Amino acid sequence: MKYFSIQELTKSATAARKGIDNSPSTQVVQNLTALIEMVLDPLREAYGKPIIVTSGYRCEKLNKAVGGAANSQHVKGEAADIRCVSDSRAENKRLFDLIVASGLPFDQLIDEYGYDWVHVSFRDGANRRQILHVK
């Protein structure tokens, strides 16, 4: 793992504020490692600039606290919400388009609210390459 860490993908200000233990299980660590190695690190390499993870793994209690979907891939450690450092929607769209164009093995790629952020997920051996736009 060159650019991202398990710690970075499990850190949560909401968990810290609410006293929620967001420690990942061994399986979640394996899933996060695959997400980093197969998608996030190659994306960072292709993008050529730092990428911010705004949400990675969320235990069930944290997922509920932030209003996440009950079946969210964040709960399994298979998803990350990302954005560019400048937090520009145009740059976030560039990240989105780069993921598609580069052929990275993603499961879901979601443009969240006009590229406010980008959700990307990876499931080892079961990726749908599903592209969605949430308005």
C-alpha cells in the first residue's frame, strides 16, 4: 500500500465525537487492503496528486449514526468516498472519469450529488462496474 493506509480508511470524526469504536475486523482489513491495492493506489498513481478519503470503513453503529444505507459496502470495508484536495466538483468529476477510463476493477462508482464527492467500491472477484449518479 503506497498512498493509503488502513488507519486512514477507518478514521472517523463522527466515531470519535460519539465514542464509537470503529475498529475493523480481520475480514474488513482484508477488504480495505484489496480496495487500496486494486483501486485507490492505482487511481492516485494515475491522477498524480493526493486524493482525500472522506469516508471509508464504517462499523454498523457508525453507519447508522451517519445515516448510511443498511446494506452499505462501507460496513464491509469495500467502499470509500473520495474527493480531490481542492474539493472542486470539476476535479472530483475528473477523478470519476479517470476511474472509468483507466479500467480499474470497481464494483460501484457513484457520482454523489453533482460530484460533491465520488463513492467507489471493490469486491474481490465480484465487481459489477456499476456506474450511478445520485442527484
